[in-house]
Amino acid sequence: MTAIRGQDHDRIAAVGYGSETGNAQEYAEEVGHLLERLHFQTVVTTLDAFEPASLAQSDFLIVVVSTTGQGDLPINAQLIWKKLLRRKLPPDYLGNVNFTSFGLGDSSYPQFNWAARKLHKRLLQLGAHEICQRGEADEQHEEGQDASWIPWSATLRQCILDEYPLKPGIDPIPEAVLLKPKWLLSSGLDVKTDQSCTKGSESQSADGQPYANGVSGDGKPSLIYGNGVSESGIRRISVTIEENKRVTPLDHWQDVRHLHLSSPSRVDYDPGDVLTIYPLNSNEDINIILTSMDWKDNAEQTLRFEATDRMQISDLYQSSPLTMAQQHHGRLTLRKLLTHHLDIRAIPRRSFFSTIAHFTDDPFQKERLLEFADPKYIDELYDYTTRPRRSILEVLQEFNTVKIPWQWAAHVFPELRGRQFSIASGGSRKQLSVQGTSFELLVAIIKYKTVIRRLREGVCTRYIAGLPTGTDMTVTVQRGGLHVHASEAQRPVIMIGPGTGIAPMRSLIWERYHLHQLHLGTSHKGGHDPATSCGAIGETVLFYGCRNKEADFFYHEEWGTLKSHMPLRVFTAFSRDQAAKIYVQDILRQQSELVSDLLISKSGLVYVCGSSGKMPQAVRTALTDIFERCGEMSHAEAEKYLQNMEKEGRYKQETW
């Protein structure tokens, strides 16, 4: 096995990513490896790590960005976006910058890849030069985002070679040569005294003390996450699980939980905001990895991250990976990394196979791993990994001659990330009876059998399912993508939220009920306080869909009570309670006169939440049909009307 850094001279490239769930970051890191093989020094970091003026310091810039919410940039790319929008910037501000971009999106959203498109356009407006045609990936593609990524990255490689040809006698570093990462794990040094690897912000608990790796200052289990509080508004708080209750029958096909969390902190949140839970890997899975990789003897030794080439580390890459893992009261160990930080249940990417192929001497297994890493065999890779949801853990069990050096663990395994859940509480349900904040979540536990008849469980939801009442942990809260404002409460609203998509809709209903009660209170007193009252609440109409009325009609007992106290109507579609399946789009058409009146005559709002599969497009089709029939529009006019609703912020979608 030969390792090489591959940076023979001073060619510098920057790769900036904006990522909400980690996908864009993983693709950005792949670009970084591609560039290293072309003999560039590379910096791979969040877009917010850049100042606009620093973008020109590299030979060129590659942007990889996903789209969230209503065409928004991810939270770690919003600061630079605001800076780039400054009116005082001249049109030649980035005249020395060469760049290209790649967007990750979901075509079930109306604002497909908007973040990448508008960022790319703004860079051009500021004088930057596009050296390779931008690319876009669609999560809805039957072969996933790699279907677009692989051909685009090949085109990018050729563009770079054309624009920045290698010096005579220097060839690209072949794929068969293993690139050593910028950081490797090392043993023998207490991480508390390792000043070289603890640069950056420190993670702190609510009382200002740094968190341990999975242990809070009082010794209770906690979770590690991200890079601390940022200007973008992510807030970390301590919570206690007050209730973890299954709300579907035991014989129902899906286990759905209602979680009630309490926090002593005062946290202001709105409908559509999200709470992130950070899972831990199970001891069973960890022991399988430790045993299969022959790491058991190293599991408890003290570790630190060590730069493999300190002279080449840019100021933008001075913090080691998993920064939070280094700042704790205890020791950083391999077992702690596997428990809190490394995702061993993720579906492996192509780069995973190319890396682990270097860690086996078995010719047959090496050949097979390299085939999965070869872009020519993308169909085979998809059939082996994505279609059956095969995990990294299973791959390593099947390719049992692979022995990854423990020093490479944090480079080979992806980061274990938190999972976001829409908050289901609102209005008066946000506050505890005593000081503090209440959060309610509706969580579907992911557990099913694949096409190869193997059991699959979601890492986070399996963790959640096993959390007992009274568990203390650390979570983060951030703004969601619906952008609900109290000033809109007077307008009629149509909410479409099948399944667990009801969570943000429930939050909005309780919020509108709370505002309605405030309005009644000020009306009875004969006054009007703009701070607490926004006038009479507009009509609130919920379209809800599920399989069975008796099994998964979530929160149905609340709607009857609320309807007697506020202008609320609820229409339901129980798809399996009759011979012919009925869905929310069918109920929308049945109520076409009402929908037309609220959306056309009264300029109402629409919120769509739930699965990102066929439902969002089916709802859009139903609405355009209604506009045609009841609004006396042509098909083109109906489509245009819906598009205008989106531009005006009257049609918003949050799906997952």
C-alpha cells in the first residue's frame, strides 16, 4: 500500500459547500480528492468559512450546495450569501475568480435547485468566470444524485486539465494510488493537552461548561453536534424526555411515537421550525466493527488527530475533523468515536469502496470493490447499496478480508449526523406550566425489510425508540423552511399534511388558536394591542391523509375541541378504509369550491408537508385542476397562478 499527498507544487483550489444533511459536504470532499490527484493543494470547507474577498486567493473555486426550505441556502452558506448581496459590491468584485458549481436538489419541490442557481448567478454578476458548466442533481432520480454527479465530475476533471494543464513530466495521480488524508488518528497523547488540534470554537453546555464526548457536565448522557452556536441561529439546549409514547396500535405496520421534551431554557420557535436529535450507535454494532477490524485492543486507548502535512494545512482547514470530539473532560477513544461520531450504518458511497479496496490483500474482493468504485458500474453499485439499503457495517462483514487501520477510521467512515424533526407543538403548548419550554415531536420509527429480506432500521429512530422517560440529552433548534409569520394569521390557510406531515400543521393550528384567543381577549376588552393581536383569525382548513382512521389518524381528538373554539375545518382521506384508495389530492378536488374561494377569491395560503415522493406533485396537479375548473382559467393560466403563489410566498412546501 502506497500513500501520497499528491500536492507537488503551489496550485491552490478551494471547494466550498453548503450542506444541511451532509450530502453536499460528501460531494465536496470527493471534489477535493479529484483536485489532489491533479496536483492541487485543496481547501474543503463550508461556504460561510469564506469572506467574499478571500475567494480570489485560490486558482479557482468550486461550489457544491444543496437547496432547503423555499429555495433557501443551507444554514452554513447563508452568511456569505448575505455578504455577496451587498449593494456596494462592484460588478467586477470577483473579476479574478474562476469557478463552477454543482447543485443538489429535489424535483418534487417547486424551487428545484434554486440555491445553487441563484448563488451561481450572483457570482457571475460580480464578475467571476465560469470555467466549467454548472451541474445539477435530482434526489428523485431513480439512480439517485450520482446519476448526474458522476458524468459532471468527469467533465469537471477535463475542464480543469484544459484550463490548468499539468507541467511536462507530471501526470495525474492514478486512482490506484491511495491519497493520505489531511488528518489521521494518533495515540499516546491526552487530547486535553493537545493544543495543535483544538483550534476553533468550543462546545458548551447550558451552564457554560464544555460538553464531554457524550457526557454532559453533570455526567448524564449528551450528544455532540456541529461547530457550536453560529450566527445563523442554531441554538443548542438541554432537554428531558417527558413522554415517549407509541400512538399507533401494536398490530399496525408502523411504530409512530409522540415525544414530549422539556427544557429549562426559554426558546422561541415558530411553526415549521425543526429540532435535531443526535443519535448514538448501538453497542452491538460497535463491537462488530471493533472485532471485524481487529480494533479491540485499541478501543480504549487515548487518541488525538494529527495533521499528516502541517505545512500544507490552510488557515481555513486548521481545525481537525470532528472538532467537538477533541474538547471534552474525558479521553477521546476509538470506542467513543464509533459511539458518537462515525456513521457505521450509512449507505456507502462510491468513494468508500475505492478507499477500502486498498485495505485488503484478497485479489477477488479487491477487484470487486474497485468495480463498485468504477463509474462504469454505477448500476451495479446502486443495486448493491441503495436499492437494498445495504449499510457500511454489512459491506465490511461481506468483504471480510478488509482490515482498515484504526488510524484511518475518521477518514473512512462518514460523520454520524443529527436528524431533523419538525416541531409539532405551538401556541400555548410551547410553554411549560413552570418556567421553560415544551417541544412535541411526531416521529415515525423506520423499521422494514428490504428486497433482500433483511431488516432495516433508521439509526436515529432506533435510538429514539429506546429512550426512556427521564432521559436527558442535548438537541439543537433552528428555523425551518416554512417561514410562517404571525402577520399572516388573518389570511385563510389550507394545510395539506398526510402522515407525519401533520406535525408542522399541528404546530400552526395551535399557534393560530393562540392568536385567536388573544384576539378574542382584546376584542372583549375593547382594545387592540398590535403586540398581542393581529385581528380575527382567517379560516383554517386541514387536509389530512393516512391509511386507517383507527390506526394513524394522529391528533384527531384535538380537532373536535379546537373546531368549537376557532374557525377550523378538517377533511380526511383514509386510503385503506375502503376498496378504492383515496388520497389528499382526491379530497382537495371534492372540496374544489372551497379551495378556489380561499385561494383565488380570498388570496389564502397553502402549506404542504410530508413525504417527498409522489404526494407533492399530485397536490400541485389537483390545485391547477381546481383553478382551471372553478377559476375559469386555461391550463397555462392555472399553472401561472400557482407559480405566482409561490413567488408571493403563498404556496410553501416542506417535505422529506
